Amino acid sequence: SMSNYITIHYLKNGREKKTVIRETMKNFEIKISVSPENQRCHRSYFVNTGKIIETIGNARSLYLRIEHLDFEIPVSRSFSKKLIEEIG
């Protein structure tokens, strides 16, 4: 997220796409919380836990590798314990 804009990365026809929407993270979190695999992992990131390929690091410095993304997603310390327990 950046200010009130969120970039969403998704797959369409097997290709990575992205779109930008005008939404706050809090409102977006409420909308996507219907699906339990969508988890907030950082103040600026949500992830679909079903798409996590690998966790890198430890609870002090944790990153997630997600299918079809060419960058790693940071996990803040306040979310790391809960997220690690969820993805087990």
C-alpha cells in the first residue's frame, strides 16, 4: 500500500497482473477477511497464505516468497508469530 492506494498482484490466465485501487488498508482488510487464507503480515502487505512457497529468515527478520512474484514480502514482528502458526 501507499497512502490510500493499494497495489493488488494476482494471476489471470496464468500470468501475473497487478492493479491499483484507492482504498485504505483497514477497509481492505475488512473486505478480504471473509476468506481465512488472506492474512495481514505487515502494515503494508496482505498475503494469500495458500500461495506461500517459502519463509525466509526468522521471527526477527522474516520474509515470504509467494508463487509467481519476483520479490519477497516482509513480515513485521507483530504479525510473525501469528502468521507462522497459521501457515505452520
